Amino acid sequence: MAKAVGIDLGTTNSVISVVEGGKPDVVVNSEGARITPSVVAFKGADRLVGNVARRQAALNPQNTFFEIKRFIGRRWEEVSEEANRAPFKVVEGPNNGIRIETTDGLKAPEEISAMILRKMVDDASAKLGYKVTDVVITVPAYFNNTQREATEAAGRIAGLNVLRIINEPTAAALSYGLDKKGNETILVFDLGGGTFDVTVLEIGDGVFEVKSTNGDTHLGGADFDQRIVKWLAESFLEEHKFDLRKDPSALQRLIEASEKAKIDLSAANETTISLPFITFDPETRTPMHLEKRLTRAQFESLIADLLKRVRTPVEQALKDAKLDASKIDEVILVGGSTRVPAVKALVKSLLNKEPNESVNPDEAVALGAAVQAGILSGDSSIGDIVLVDVTPLTLGVEVKGGMIAPMITRNTAIPAKKTETYTTAENNQPGVEINVLQGERPMANDNKSLGRFKLEGIPPMPAGMPQIEVTFDIDANGILHVGAKEKSTGKEASIRIENTTTLSKDEIDRMITEAEQNSEADKVRKVKVEKRNTLDSLRIQAEKQITESANAPQDLKDKVQKLADEAKDAIQADDDSKIEALQTSLETALRELMQAAPQNADGADAGSDAPKTDEDVIDADFKPTN
Ligand code: ADP
Ligand code: MG
């Protein structure tokens, strides 16, 4: 029977997991890897997802899309800085939203994310032997309502049934505490590529109760990389009067080298960043090279202010949980960026405790999501588990004087429901407009407006008479639903949400259809590419065999060579019928040649270093330019 799976849709990496026999485990992707880079690339008619996309980024910088999670459910003003530093083009979309410029037109971040989800699920379906449709997707605990809705929409666009959106640190805690018997108060510290979350939980005997959560959705390892990029680019600019950030391909290489240097510095005290042929002198056309040494201490000073930013959320989370740091039994590290020694040291000093590194920082979130998927789909192999999560941010409405009146405060257990009554300010007022806000600041304008709700169709009444009941209902996904009723007449007022950046139902439906069509087209293309690649491997093998078959008859060698040349042309011309025909004729001729040259009996292995998979060929294609 098809099982529900858990997906950690990360800014940098995604992981998919399923419960087997009561225990969650990661499902490897089609390349055999446990982790899939959250990268999508458009290359001609092909759409690449994961490692293949990541590996060709420097050669296709404007059509390789990464860290898309930074843009999902965001308004343009919130991310214009991040948009500007991406090698690909991010533009303002309808309703203040975000669109990504691709060779296939403008795409919403939801659509790009859907492509990642689709690959994760397709690969898992192939591995598990059944079609996966039901999923639990994780989001940073500190994601607001719009970001959650957008993530859920991405799941729907991918054709999935999203059982639940759960918070990443809560999922990590589930995976940490699954076998724990006694009671513990834990703090999950999750620093990934683009977001930072801190969550305090009480766990024990199958009960996972979130006490508080806090974070920063603009802070992660990619920001560390950017500091190195900036440092490298500025020193290059000073020396060579050339800004590498203006050249998308150079910028992409800078980003990759900076991340690598950062990772090196988690283990080593110094590293060298070496980027030969990074660009050409625009005047003399001579190649320019970059070579810089970076020490761990220098790196730590580059990111010092970023590190400082984790302090406030940790302190706030403890305060909201009404706990002193000394009451935390274990500090669980999650996310790749907690491997940075300075991060570990900071956590230790903030909480006065050696951090617990017992969970795999890359996999814990997906494993926990799989447990939740198992629970929601009634998998009886999982013991009794009760999960109580909270809403990360206060929800309220705008009232007189531009203030916010909180309806549901942050860290309220979800699902939660609250009703408040409003009235009119003028006689015979036919409707009222309510601005729904999310955030902690006292003035309405400083918070995120989730939308304006118009309650219309109020019958004529003197001011102050109508009683309009507004209900805020946060579901288990942490997503808000709003209802309204005019009480004195019993009439339900109609509600319209305006100014939201989230996709409309029509848009989502259109994207679902497009994604389905693309997925069909992708399958056809994949078969085509595979045929092309098989023939190409055969051609390489044939050419190798010719050089190794000195004693074979010349006419036979000529015949194989001729077919190999034809294969090359057919591949070049993308001629499907020729590719198909040549496959058989070249194979037959090659076999003949191998038999005619028995002294090269191991010639059968001659093609062993020839490309085997789609991916290898893509790599091989690129080698000459590297
Ligand atoms: P996300 O949840 O955002 O997908 P991950 O938890 O996978 O992110 O963490 C990815 C981040 O961790 C990246 O910025 C990556 O460079 C960083 N990272 C991974 N390994 C290391 C390491 N050994 N040292 C420093 N940073 C690392
Ligand atoms: Mg993560």
C-alpha cells in the first residue's frame, strides 16, 4: 500500500523519508543520494532538478535557480536585496509578488518549488515501488501565514496531497525524541542555508509539546557565503578594477567557491580559494585569475554580525517559554550551518551547555516529517504520539489609530480559534474593511498585512448597532482562515481577501495542469535523452575499440568508424529515427569488431569509463569549457 512520506523542502537541500516498520528512514534519490540539492535549471528544452542542475550552474547561471525558498510567499519589498544578488533574474510579479525569469517565461517560486517536490516524490515512488501521493512538507517554524500557504500551494502544483505542513524544528524534535522515555526540555537550534529557527519543547512518553518558537527567516549559511563573495569581489575590484559580481558566470563560481571555503574552514584553520580564468580583462581580453587565502579567524570576523543575530531569537524563545537557560536539558543542533565551529561555540556560550549532536543535522527534519506522515495516515507501527505545536507570530487586526489589536498571540497552541465582535462607525454603513496582520510590532504598518477583509452586505443600521463577529481560525498547518457574520440579523457577510501575494485558486489550477503536462513532456524527453546517451556511450566505446583492435580487419574498423561518425551526426542533429536505427547497427558492428580482435578480450570493458547515465553525459559535455 502506498505510504505517506515526509519531505524537508530546504532552502539548500531537500530530503524525503518514509516510515518502515515503525522507524523513519531516508529514501535515496535516483542518483543514489540521500540529499537532493534544491536547485532547478532550464537548459534548452530540458528541466534539471537536484545535483545535475547544481553541477551545471556556473555554465548556465541565468537559468539555474537556487535558494528559491527565500522567495516563496514573499512580497517584493521583503526580498529585493536577496533578489539583486542572485545570478538569475528575480522580478516583481502581480500583487507585489515575486516571479523568476526563466527561458520558459516567468515562474512563481511555488512552481519552481513544485519541480523539486515532484522530483523527490517521483524518485521515491520508483524506489519504494508504489506511487507516492500523500506528503507532509516541513517549513521553518518562523514562516508566516503567506509562506505556509505558498508552500502548500507548491505541493498542490506538484500534484500532491499535502496532509500537513509542519514546523522543521518540531519535526527534528520528533526524530530526536522518538525513543525517549523520560521527560526532557529541549531546545532545537536549526540553522540551515537560508533560515534560522529556535524552538523550545517539552518531550516525554510520546508527547511533544512546543513551548515557544522564534527565528529569523533571512539568516542562514548562504549569508555566510555571501560575506566571502563580497570580500573576494571587493578585493578583486580593488586590484583589477573589475567587479566580478557583474558577470553572472563569475558570480556563480564565486558563490560556489565561497561555500566550499566556508565548509573547508569547519575542519581546517585556513583554506585557499583558487578560481583560475575567472574572467577576461574587458580591454586586453587576457584571462584573469583569482587566488586568495582565507583563515578561519578572518571568516569569523566576516560573519561576526550575522552570528550576533542568533542571540535575540534564542533569548526570546526562552523568555516566551518562561524558562531560564539552565532549565534546558538538551540543545539539539540541526541544519548544515551548525557545523561551523563558531556557531557551535556560540550556542554553547548562549546556553551554557555542550550541544547535543546525536541527530543527523541533514536528515532529522525529514525523518520527523515521515513520522508525522505515518501518524496522519494511521500507520499503526508508530507508537502513540501527541504533537502540540504553536503559531510563531501574533495575528491581529488593525484598529483605530493604526494600531494592531491581537486576536491570537504568538506561541498559542494550534489549532486555535478566536472570535471578536466589531461594529460600524457610521450610520447605514454597508460594509467594513478589516486589515488582517501578522507580527509583533505595535503599529499596524510595521507588521505583515495578510490581506484586507471586506465584510459587505450589512443591512442599513445606525452606527454601533451591527455586531460583526470575526473569527480567526488557525488550522494544524498553522494557516489562518477567517470567517465573519453579522450577528444582529444572522446574515453571513461576504468576505473578500485583497492584496495578498499568494496565488489565486485559478492560478494554482493552471499551474497544476501545466506541471502535469510538463511532467509528461519531461518523461518523453527523458526517454529521448536516454536513447541519445546510450548511442553516445556506444560511439565512444566503438572509437576506443577501434584504436585497441590493431589486428582486426581494416574494412571492419572502417565500417565501425563510419557508423560511429553517423552516430555523432545523428546526435548532433537530434535525429530520433536515425539515433534509433544506429543503435542496433552500431551495436552489431561493434560486437563483430570485438570478436575479430580476441587479443583484446577485455575490450568488452573498453567502454567502462564511458558515460553511463544522463548525468555523466551532462558533465562530460561541459568538461572542455571548465
Ligand atoms: P536548508 O535547510 O536550508 O536546506 P541545510 O540544513 O541543508 O539547509 O544546510 C545547508 C547549509 O549548511 C549551506 O549553507 C551549507 O553551505 C552549510 N553547510 C553544510 N555543511 C557545512 C559544513 N561542514 N560547514 C559549514 N557549513 C556547512
Ligand atoms: Mg533545513
